[in-house]
Amino acid sequence: MMYGFTGKILHVDLTARRIEIETPDEAFYREWIGGSLMGLYYLWKFAPQGIDALSPDNVLTFALSATTGLPLSGQSRCTATCKSPTTGGVADSQAGGFWPAELKFAGYDAIVIRGASAEPLYLSIVNDQVELRPADHLWGKSTADVDAILKAEYHDSKIEIAQIGISGEKLSNFAAVMNMSNRAWGRTGIGAVMGSKKLKAIVVRGTNRVNVADKARVSALGKMAMPRMEPRGMEKFGRYGTAGAVMGQQLSGGLPTNNWDSGVMPSLESAQWMGGERLYDELLRGAEQGTQDKHGRDTCYACVVRCKRVVESEYKQHKLDPAYGGAEYEALAALGSYCGVNDLHALSYANQLCNEYGVDVVSVGATISWAMECFERGILNLEETDGIELRFGNTDALVAMLEKTLNREGFGDILADGSEKAAQRLGKGQEYLLTVKGQELPAHMPQVKRSLALIYAVNPFGADHQSSEHDPEYKPASYDYYRDRFEPLGLTQPQDVLSLNAEKINYLVTTQYTYSATDTMTLCQFVWGPSWQLYSAQEMAELLSATTGWDVTLADIQAMGQKRVNMMRAYNAREGLRRDQDTLPKKLFDVVLKGGKSDGIQLDREEFENGLDEYYAQVGWDQTSGIPTRATLEASGLSWLADTLHS
């Protein structure tokens, strides 16, 4: 008997309207585990080299792992994989909620989607009943409306729905795939790929449960979470969510402001005005009655952290609908401080619009902040921006341009494919871009978290803040708190936050592999990981062992993460991405930050290039091309990729 997995992979050919079920053996699951690795396997297998990401030839996968659906915190995650229309390389994104667990309960470990339909469809998966249904009545509808319509049609409030919004239908480059109307597979343009296939939604409902090899050990691991909440700082995290990071970033000089001209809002009060504490006190559902903990925080399946925001208020006669959740840190920064805006009600409404239309909040916010800098510098004028005065701090302009962008109206149509493509289309403003491989930077500044300079540059799917641990955890003053997590990983020499030496890069690489393993095991990185999380990397190995009956070690976890990184990098190499794409925006090197603790800081190009060489040496990639060497691929069990790249 195989434990953890259902043993079934669902294949959907939208062109032929054909549905098939693959039943791999246990050896397949041992090799590909789930999540990103499994998605990459099918992307390599079925997507021809050099395809357009929005063509029917692209392959879109949603993959779980053995641990999905277990009765413990941080496991209800799913990885979506395809070729990215944003970067031209691999697209990789994770989302939580209840949809991943429900797909497992329906009896499937992954969905592999190929081809494209001529008219809108949705995929219905109710245990063994799988069918494609017309979605004309859903096309053009908001995410919350689609949820309500389908739940009424199924007469079942417990169905879970992954869907594209209107922006996905319109093929916006930063379109996301949403579930629960507020959880997003948010980066790399996955929603545009699903939209190009005319697949509006995937409905799942299941009644099965996960069989595990050692129920007692899985149960024991699950019970460890609650006692650790307060000692590991997770009770506060659950209370304020990621929005609680605003003030910490402001105080460290790492809150990107005015398209990254500064690392701080103009005053402490202006940052507090948009922070998670105020959001909790005033906007969370039930705040007026003091019942935030009962009504204002949502969770993912079986998770005790309960970090998701649920707001209820209004902004200028626009109701803030609890169905769309509430703003997280990345939304508050990208839509807020990037644009010099701190009106929490306006930012909550802007976040709601992003969830309603289904877009990545980071990229859309960063795109508007880029346009604001161009306007401030006279590169754009009122005639070009449809009469909207795109100045930093102009709240009304932020909301108005966001609405235009989401609907592809006027100047918003130019912005709807992201800042880099907008600059190309306009033929100006390139020097103010904040993109890597075409994808906008998330809201953590490598000027003050120096290892992020490298991870942003080398990460296969563009700049990403969840692909390694951040620098402050490995500084000498913090090390004793994290010692029990770091020492088993061989991290014993804490470094200054602003260093980028060989040991700091070893820290980057080691934690990159751990985070990569969480995305393969589809575990939440706020619950499982190498340092501050509820569970350690060693306990990830224990969980996979207890679930499957396999003998999994910490070294196996790291090797799993390394294999995924190498496989993504190899895919990018096949698609033509090389070392020259491992760059950072010119602005990070040229602009000296102003204000706060980061005043006077900028990145050093020589330090960055030397660090890049050291990173390549540590991970086993060719110094000139950035391609994983044959020896590196073979060591990861990827000899067949070595034959493809090094023939």
C-alpha cells in the first residue's frame, strides 16, 4: 500500500476535451515527491522548447504532495507550474486555503492541463466524477461572484474553487489564479496562462481522507504546533498577519517607498497609519465589537496560526467585502509605500480590487509606482495618463489607475502587462524599472538584506522574497535563538546583516534549498522552514517519513530542494536564459537611499558580481553561462537533463 499519495494524476486536454487518469507507481512519487518538482517533470515532458507561454502548447499543472490534507498546520498548499509569460522561463507559485486539501480528498495528487478551449470552460472534480462544463455564464464575473454562482449550482457551500478573474481573461501579464477569492497563485503570470486556455475555474470536492504510515507520529507532530505559538512568536504573527511587518521594515529602513527612492515612509506615524496593528484594531471584521479573533481572522485547512486578514469597512462609498479577505504586507507595501500612499482604507479597497480581478498585488503596485516616478520626472504627461496626475502620495490617482489597469482601459492597457513591457512599448522609463527577468521586485530591500541581492538575481522565476531565509536571522545577535534550527543545517558562523561574503552566501544557498523543499512538499513557509517557523527542516523529514513510511533524513530534504532549483534552472537554460539575465535593476546600484536607518546605502556592483561568482561556485553552475554543470545535474539525479543541455 502507498501512503500519503492517492496514486492518481488527472490529465486534462482542453483542445480534445479529453480527461485521463494516470496511476504512477511508488517509484515515481519517490523521485518527484510533489509540488514544484512534480510540476516541473510534466512541464519538461509535455511543453516543447521555445513555445509562446500563452499558446496551447504550454502545460499548466497544479501539484500537491504526500503531506497535503493531513490534520496539522501548514500543509494545505499547492504549487502551480507552467512557462511564464512574464519571464520567458519557468513559472512557479504557491497558494493555500482549503482548495489544496479538497483536491487531495477528491482523490488526486496533481492536475496536468494541456491545450486550449475555443470557448470558456470550467473543470469539475467531485471525487470520481470529473468533467468539463461550459463557463460562458461565469466569464466576465468577479471572483466572489463566481464563488457564489458555483456554490449555488452545486448546492454545496463546501466546494472549493480555483479560478481566474477578469484580468486573467484579459491575459494581463500579472494575472493570478485565485481560490477563496483571496488566496493567490500570484506571481509569474499564471492567471494569464489559464486565461489563454479559456479555463475559467477548477471546482473540487472530495470525501476521502489521507492514509498515513504512522498515524501516531503524524498526530504527535500536529499537536506540537499550539504550544509553540507564543515561544516562536507566531501568536503575534497570527494576530497581525504579515501586515504586522510594516513597522519592522520602517524601523530597519527596509520599507520600499516612492519606487524605492527611500526605505522609509516620511515619518513613523505615516507608517503606523498603514500598519498591521491599526488594520487589526480598526478594519478587521468585528473590530467595533472587539471580536477580531472570532470573526476577523481566517485560516487554511487544519492550521492553528490563523494569519489571514478579513476586513469589513468602506472607502468612499465602496464597501470592503469580507469575501476578499484583507491586505497582507506585500499589498500594503506595493500598493502603499511604493506609491507613497498610506490611507489604509484606500489600500484595503485596492487590495480588494486585486483579489476581485485576480492579479498579483506586487507586480501591479510596482508597475503603478514606476509610472508615478516617470510622471514625477516628466517622462509621462497628463495626456498619456488619461488626465490622472500620477504623483507619489496621490491616493485617488492610485485607485483610478489601478481600476484602469485591471480593466485594460486607456493608459491602463499599457500597464496591464507589467512595468518592463510598458517601458518597452512606450520606449522610455527603463532606468526606473525595478524588475528581474521581467518580474517586479517584492517588498524586501536587498540594500538592507544583502543576500537578497543574489537571490533576486539568480532565482529562476524572477525576484522572490520566499526563496531563501532573510539576513537578520543569521546575525550574531539573533543566532542563539535560532541555533537549534541552524546547527543541524551546518550554519554555525553568523554574519553581519550587510555582509555578502562566502559564509553569507552559504547561508543563502542552504536556506534556499530548505525553502525549495517546502515548495516541493507543498508546506507553508510560515509554518515549516529553517529558522523562525513553528517546525524545523528536521521535522519536515520526520513528517514525510511518518506520512509515507520512507526513511527520510534532513540531508534528503536539502537534496530535494537542490534538485528542484537545478531543474528549474535547467529549464530556463533550455529556454535561452543565461547569466546575463541574473541581474538587478540599475536603480539599486545608482540610487542612494534617503532617510531612516538605510539613509546613504546603495548596492555595490563589484560586491554583487563577486558574490554571483561565489554563488555559482557553491551551487555548481558554470561561471560564464550560469547553467548547471553536467556533474551538478547528475548529482541531483537529472542525468537526462544533462544530456539535453550538454550534448
